[in-house]
Amino acid sequence: MKLWAGQTISEFGTPISQIAIPWIAIKNLNSSAFAVASLNTVQFLPFLLFTLPAGVWVDRMARRTILIAGDLGRALLLLSIPAAWFFDALTLGQLYLVGFLVGILTVFFDVAYQSYLPDLVNREQLVEGNSKLQVTVSAAQGAGPAIGGGLIQVLTAPYAVFTDAFSFVASGAFSAAIKKREAVAARSEARGSMRTELKEGLAYVLKHPFLRPQAICTSTSNFFSSMSFALLLVYAARVWHMSAGVVGIGIGIGSIGWLLGALSAPRLQARFGVGTTTLLAAGLFGPPWLLIPLAPSDNALPFLVVAIVIGGLAGVVYNITQVSLRQAITPERLQGRMNAVMRFIVWGALPLGSLVGGALASSIGIRNTLFVSAIGASFAILPIWFSPIRTLRDIPEPEPPQEPRLEPGLANPLQGPLPAMEERGA
């Protein structure tokens, strides 16, 4: 409940910065479309640079401590934006720097967060737990943009960021109040070198018949969706001529799709099974976003709302299903590295997509780039279709742990043994 409460407050703050910071670049600093898209690239670049070693550290350290440090560090960094604006010293370079440093802390926080949930709930409660967490994410995605747009109108974008900083402080306080402690020593008993543990985590995901296609599907979707996300606010402001308040209301109303997805995911999985539910969700990754470039500039708001409703519903159903699957089948000692490798692959695609999207927008125009994004995301279903996930009815039983193999010169390192299911190629 404490984890959930802190996450709820934090999630309501995050959409405010997601609108406010690009809006600062667009309106206050008069930046180009490529520069605005590059903000998204810089924010997610740490997922390429730091995610893999973060997984090793998350498996070695107390995950609760990482959550607290990540929240408080991000709060301080975000507070520097309104402070610099107050002294008339805010620059695009500072937005890049804050985005990059916040991204590093987010890497550690997200890996620890997904690895911490199995410590707090039983295996059979993972779907329910992830669903409840997604309910608050969805509610925040619904109300957050509208609140953010309103705050930007009233306070201006730089001061609206202060609200997100406060939400991180509150989230860190709730994490600090959690009394349950983890068995950190047990996870550290068989610890080897950073390189050895990285190899084990990579091998576990890349050779796994369920995790590998999951990673390819999600990274494909993320690559193309980040192309459109990086340009959506620019398109809304300069082509549709929308204000921040209208954009926030449109995203907020459309975000009911996230809430519907969070509420319906357990029922869909119970009725159709893991595989069919995953396929249905992945099939809607691209098509709804064709509505954005097809929308008439004088009546674009309904198109924006419908695209976000359908796309959000599909994305949340997919996330709950696939995150619960990978948490359930992965041994506890590998949770951090598994989540880190998955984050590296699927979130590492985000800065690349933003960069490509900004470059394409400069050459073929924003509207054509949005078409490329929607069509490309439609192909993300293929890795799931051609994988054994498609035939899954229920989440499999957890894989039996294996004793690490000893490496000469090390007391008891993790050499990278694969579970029996992977070794059989099942």
C-alpha cells in the first residue's frame, strides 16, 4: 500500500513535466522541432548507457534504498528549472542536462521498482499488483496532462515543473516508510564480477523463448512510438494551433484508455489467456496513431482523443500481461538483471526513435514522419505471432533456480547458467 501510494502521487506529477519541459523549449526558448525531439532523446539516452550495470547493482543492493535515492535526486534536479527561470538563467542546455541526469536516476528507479514488487507480493498476486499500479498510472495519465496544461496556463511552464518535483519528494517518503526488508545478503552470497553478472543477465533474456520475442516486440513499438511522441506537442502547437490547456485536456480525456486497460487486463487474460491477450494488444500498437496525421487542423481534438484511448488501452493491457509474465518466470536472484536487460532493449529504442523522428521531421516534414511512425509500430506484433507466447494460456510456473558454476580464481561467481527450460530450447 505504501509503494502504491507513493507511486500514485509521483505518477500524477510526471505528466506535468512531460508537457511542461517540451513546452518551455517550444514557447519560452523558441526551439526547433529537432531540438524539442532531442529533449526526448537525451532523457532516454541513459537507458542505453546505464541500464545493464544498473541491473547488477539492483541485484546487489537494497531496492528500497535505490527507490528513495532516485525519487529525492530527481526532485532536486527538477527544482533547478524553476529556480533558473526565476533568475532569468534557464537555457536549452540546462533542460538537456536535467533530462539526462533525471534519466540516469530513472534507470535505477525503474529497474529497482519492477524488481521490488515480487518481494512485496506473492507470485499469484503479480497480475493483480501490476494491474493496481497501472490503474493509478492510468488515472494520472488522464488527470495529469489536464492538470499540467492548466498549471502551465496559470503559472507558466517553468513553475509548473515544481509540482512534479514535489511529487517525487512525497513518493520517496512513502518508500522510506516501508518496513519490510529484503534478503540482500542472500542475493549477494554468490556474487561475481560485474562483467560475469552482466553476461548472465544478457544470456538469460536473449536465449529465453518468452523474453526474447517480448523484448523485440516492445522495442519495435517503442522505437516508432517515440518518433511520434517527440513530435506530437510540436505538431499540436504549430499545425493544429492548440494551446497547452487544450492539449492537456485532449490527452487527459484520451487517457481513459489507460484506465480501461488497467481495469480490463486481468479479465481479458482470464478469458482469452496470456498469448491471445498479448496478440490483441500488440495488434493495436500502430493503427490508432494514423488518426493524428489524418486529423483536420480545424477539428483535431476528437482524433487526438480517440487515438490515445485506443492506443493507451492496448499499451496498458500489453504491459500488465508481459511484465507479470516475466516477473513470474524469472528466479529472484535474476530479477534486477532481467529487468535491466529488458529495459536496455525496450527503453533504449526510445532515444533512437526520437532522434530519427526529429531528423525525419526536418527532411520530410512532421506529418509524414507521423505516418511513418504509425505504420512502423503496426509491425511490432510479428515477434509475438512467431513465438511460443502466442499459444500460452496461463503464466508458467517459475523456473527452478540453479547453482552458479564456479570460475577459477573467484570464490563463487555467477558464470551465467541458464534455467533448464532455456537449455532445452523449450
